[in-house]
Amino acid sequence: MKTSILILVSSCFWLVACTDQSIEDDQLTNSENAFSEQGAKIDYQFKPRANQAALSQEQAEYRSRRVSNVSYQLDFQLTGQEKFGNISKLRFDLSDASHPLTLDLNNAEISSLKVNGVDGKIDYNQWFITLPSELLKQGENEVEVKFSRLHSTNGEGLHRFVDSVDKRVYLYSHFEPAAAQQMFALFDQPDLKATYQLTVNSPKDWSVVSATKENKIIENENSNTWHFPTTKKLSPYNFSMHAGPYKVWSDQRGKYPMRLFARQSIAEKIKPEDWFRYTDSGLKFFEDYFAIDYPFEKYDQLIVPDFIYGAMENAAAITFAERAFVSSAEMTESQKHRLASVIMHEMAHQWFGDLVTMKWWNGLWLNESFASFMGTLATAEATEFDYAWRSFYANNKQGAYIQDQRVTTHPIEVPVPTSLNAFDNIDAITYSKGASTLMQLRHLLGTEVFQKGVQNYLNKYSYKNAELDDFIGSLADAANRSLDEWKQQWLYQAGVNTISAQYECDVHNKISELTLNQTADKNYPVLREQKVQLGLFSLHDGKLKLNKSMPIIYSGKKTHIKEAIGSVCPDLVYPNYQDWGFVKVNLDQRSFTTAKDHLSKVSDPLLRSMLWQSLWDSVRDGKLALNDYLEVALANVSSESDYTILGQSLNGIARAIQYTKLIGDKAATYRQQVQPKLESIYWHNAVNSELEPKFQKRWFANYLSRVETTTELSKLEQILDGKITIDGISLNQDYRWKIIQQLNRYNFKNSKLLIEKELLKDNGDSGQKQSLVAQAVRPDAKVKAAWLDQIHSIKPDLPFPKLRRVIGNLYTSEQADLVEQTADEILANLPSLDAKKGPIFMRSYAGSLIPATCNEASVKRLKKMIKDNPNLSNISMRALLVTHQEDERCVLIGNTFSSK
């Protein structure tokens, strides 16, 4: 599914091939046993469906017991205008025709309904059609619905986008979790897999893309009619259709034909070679790893505008967000790494997600976790980014650790009562903690056993739906051991544990006793079993070197490590060496001092990354003063020789500086001293053309977005004007907008005029969105008030994809005074917006705009808001709880700050 840019972010994938006969056989047997072996009808108690948009799990289960062998014939009329037309023809078997049956269709204008050839009365509430029992029959049924509907504009359903550059219209679909009903009439739930046969009438210059490749195009006078062969069995959210005058690139280098699609106006920014190279490598890797052929006949990828996630694993027609994968210049190494990893993530879903699919949305975590795990593995082993696991540790995994320590933490496997709740817990636990648990399970079972279990699972459940027990059972069978206790500890219990080493050394400088101590949060007291690697390190000639490493399985409060006795007394003990486990590490005092004093002398890059993280964790936990962390970071960052760790350490510095702004007056003098030093480091490295290009570009990008003194802002203006040029750096359009946004953020002289001036050069969709960021970020109370009027409007002037950019950039860390001026308005509007707006809007609004200003009054205000509004949606309440907790943490960090 979607890949989270947050991390994330956010997607899904799997693969397998079978003959037509095997599909037909599967259709006959995958009917949820609607009839007993003797052919007698099973009686299920009928409960009318609630008159609401969401489908409950109970209703989904009831419907899947009655319905089987589903197929769809879909006929679309596409003109490029705001509405589209469709005829949805469904065939399905029904085990029990004595009660009505519902068919999902969202906000459509229905012109006709036929049930088994008879015109039916249209009983429709804008969410679902109720088919009367008197028109249904036991056995095979046929339903035909003819309707028209407005295209979606929020990234769901059949989204319509008009290119501001050339006025061309582009369409693409996005269905997860239950938005296929915004495009055609269906049973919109993952366990009712079906085949799809598609016909599309569209403008002559359009391409149409779906899960299969077209087998016929009929040219009409003013349009073309595209015919597609029937798909293999897919869950509704895995099917897709995309249409428009896309630019198309093709590649035949591999076993499967590959195509790449993008808007015409951005085509020159696309480098298809990278896409095809990573895709071909990934297909070869996954076919070998899964021992199952790719399940589909072609591999299409579409780069689409306004996409609300990072990417989506539609079967054989994967969509990617333009904002994440299109650059005005040659991609940096980090951008290429992200592209490769997301391609691999979505490709893994073609097997694990599309070929074998979860039965209900409580299985979404496994879908995403497995794709995150396999995507990282494929990136590390099938591309040039062999450091992919280190990047996963520094970015994705840290997000999971943070999420798992929040008041909103949850088990990996959680109940999902309705389709509306499917994304309530889509977060770093769903993606990265789940992937980390799979990684440590792989270490526990062994790589070959784990791989065999995965292969057995995919073979057994191809073209079917499966549950968690099916996956764990396949691994347990391969390992010939029970995984029930592991499953309970890791998948049904929330929270992250902490381990620390406690050791003593004798007079001969040898370890005489070493114990691993495990602790848990009092609210989540489970102590887990886990296999990790213990690393013992000593300083030699100024370098920290590994003396000994040993695999350890620990459990309970204390685990005595006999294998360590007699080893040289270490300067540093790291209990999760090589990052096998999912656990926080609390360094003992000697190890902490070694890490702080000798960070740049640690030669092992993963260990160095983990020590950087340990220092930052100490800040977040209130154990290390913020300014002490910054002193260590500034002393070590310029000597960092690893590209990934440089990014990690620069991000850590940026977070620390952000906290100094939030702390306010207490840190003002310190910031005045440290900010020029930091900017000098940024500038020195940004202009150093002797650095490896990828390092220089990383430093330059940080310089653009993190300077704020008048001297450096003036340099930014001169770089924009071309008065200052830097060897090794080409000032592309992305850089130009970053400069303009930074100048506006600090209200540099005449910066507002730069926005309109730049729009004359770059007036496409990307340029418009970048200009909105520059406008919104300005430190002006009138600007904030005007944007809030737009955001709070029921019908804002801007479409949501543009408004979302404003929401995410309206306030910055130094604008606490402006936040305070609008705090009451935002909190007052939260309940009414929560009731009126959908989850997509509220995820942005509540996640970005709930006010927190890092003081006791702000903490109390949020606490009162939580108490007074118990009926907020899960999405809004989670955001409120997290903001309150992080505001408390900010106060804690402020209290550790030393003004020395």
C-alpha cells in the first residue's frame, strides 16, 4: 500500500503465477464454504447493514459467507470533464437469497439498476445499494448498475488533475482501503477477490493503464475504445485504472515488459533509466527469493500528481507520488536510494498483498511490515545501496521507537472494527516496528528457515486471502517449532523494551560478571525474548575496535552472559551490536562516556550510527542536556565520512536547534552563540568542491534550509541572484524555491516579491505548491489568519492537495508567538472540523496545526482539550494525545538545558 513519506512512508506488494485452470479451481473452492459438504445451506443470522459509510468487519464477514465467485465487467466513459460514466456489471454466486444484499457505491447518480435482468427499485443511500431479496436467487446472480459520478479531487477513487501548464487532464485511481466504490459498484472488501474485465472509452490522445495490458483499441471518430483482457483474481483495492495523455517510456530488457508514465509537462525531469534498472533488478531478486514467478504479465509504473501517499501497489500498475520522485535536476544519492527502496517495497507487495491478500484490515500491518522488510532487503542486495539496513535503522526504525513510546502506542496486530478505521493505526509501528520484528524473527529462526517459511506461505495461499496465523504457521512449520509465545509477546503487546549491560572487571582487567538487564514501561510491562548480538569494544591507538561479539538470546529481567566472562574489560559495551533486535539500548556510564568522547573514532559505521542515536535518545529522555548534545554533534559532524550517518547527524542537529527555539528565552543567548558557528560549518562544507559531490550537495541542501542570521540570508539572496556561485553546485529550480522559502520564513527584505517573480519562471503544479509554502511560512499574523480562514472553510478556494501544503507549513518552531495568537481558534474549530471533514483532511489538520508552545500553560491547555472532547475521531484524538505528550517532552528537555 501507500508508502509513508514520513518515513514513509507509504506501500504494498506480492507475486505468483498460475494457470487459468488453477484460478478457476480456486474460485470454486474459495467461497467461504457457503454450502456444507452435503450441499445443505448454512444458516447465518441476518443483520441489516447500518446506515453509514463504513463497512463493519461483522458485515464484511457476513457478506463474504454469502457471496463467492465474483467477477466484474466495467465499462467507463471518460471525457476529461468533471464527471465520468460507468456501467458496472457483476456476476457472483449467492449461498442465501432470503435476505437483502448490499453493493458499495459512493455518491453516484444512478440512472438504472438491473438485478438478474429485472429493473429494480433503486434503494440507495449514497453509500451502498440495497438489492432486494425477491430479485436475488441462490446460485449465480447478475447485477448491472449504470451511473455517473464526479471525479475525486482528494487523491482517492478516480482522481482528476488538470495540468496548469498545458491544461491537459490526467486521471488515476487509488482505492486503499475502501475507495473503489468511488469508481464502480462492487463488494468493497479485501476478502471478496474477483476478476475484472475492463472497457474504456476515452479521448484519442489518451493512454489507459490497468492490471492487464490492453488487447484491442478501437478507433472511433472522436474517441478510442480500449479493451482489456480479464485479470487474475484480485482484491478490489489492488485493482486500478489510470488514463490520460501520459508520456510513456518502455523497456524490454528483462523477462517482463516495463513501462513508465508521467505527465507531459514534467517528462523532461524524468530519468527512466534509473526506474527500469531498479525494477529489473528487483523482479529478478524477488523471483529468486520467493521461488515464484511474478504473478502478472507486465510491470507498469505511473508518476502521478496530488498523490496522498508515497506510492501504491496496484497490481501491475503501481502509482508513485510526483512530489517524492520528481526533481528539477539529477537526483541526489539519497533520492535515488529512496526511489530504489520504494520500487522494491511496492514490488514486494505484488506477491505479499496482491497475490496473497489479508482477509481484513487488521492484517494491514503484516502487509506493510513485510513489504518494508523485503523492500529493504532487496535494496541492500540487488542495488548499489548496500547500506540500506543502516539507513533503515537511522530513519525508519527510529520513527518506530518514538511511536512505540507514545501514549498512542498500540500492538502491531490490532482490531479494526470498520473500513473507516483501517488507517487509524497506520504509523511507524505498522511499517517499521513490524519490519523490525520480522528481521529479528529471521535472526531467531535463521535466514534459510525464514525464507522457506515465506515461500511455503505464498505457495499455499496464492490468489487467496490469509490471516496472521496462516503466515506465522508457515514459518513455524518451516522451523519445526511453536511461535505462539513469540507471537503473543511481539504482535499482541505494545511498547518497546530497554536493555542495558551491567558488568564488573577483575584486577587483571578481565570481565568477571556481565548481565543484560531488560526493563519495560510500567504501562506495557511485558518482558520479551529476543536474539541479539553483544559487542565488546576497546580503545586502541585512538580508535574504538571490536574485541569480541557473541549472539545472545535474552529474556526476563536479567540474563547472565557467561560467554563474556574472561574477556578484556571493555571501554564500551553495546548490547544490540549490528542491530539484530528491536530494543532501546541504555548505555552504561563508562560506555556512554566513551561514545561521547570518541564518536568520530568509531570505525564501524552502523555502530557509529547507533551511538549517535544513543546520544539523541538521552536528550529525549531528559538524561543529556540539549547543549551538551550540540557540543558533541558540532565537534564531530564535519569529520563524518559516511553519507547516511552525515544525514542522520545533520537531522539530529536540526532537531536540537528546533528545541532551542521552542524552549524560548532560556536558550536565546545560547542560540545566538551556537547558530553562527553552525552556519559557518554548513557554509564551509557547502562550498567545498573537493568533497565528494554527494557530500557537498547534502551540506548545501542543509545550508539552504537551516540558516537564519542576516549575514547568511543575504548570501542566500545573492546565490539566488547569481551574484554568488559555488563550484560543484548547479542552482536548480528546487534549490531556488528552498531559498525563497527560507528568505520568507525569516521575512528577509523584499522576500515576498520573490514569490511572484519566481512563479513567472515556474508556474506548473510543483511551482504553485512551492509558492504556497513560501507564502504560508511568512511570520505575519495577518498571513496566518487569512490562511486559517481558508483552511477552516467548508468550501476553500484551493483544492485539498494544495491546501495540504499550506497546512503542513503554516507554523515553524520559531513562530511560537504566532501560534499562541491563533491557538484558541484552532482548538475551537477542531471538533466541528472533525465532524464535517473526512479522515484525509483531519490527518493533515490535526497532525500539523494543533498548537503546542513548550510551556506548562500549553501542556495544560492540551490536557483540557483532551478531557473536554472525548468523542473526537480516532485520528484527531491520536494527534491531540501525541501533541500533548511531545509538549511535555519539550518542557522536560527545556528543564535539562544548561545556560552555562
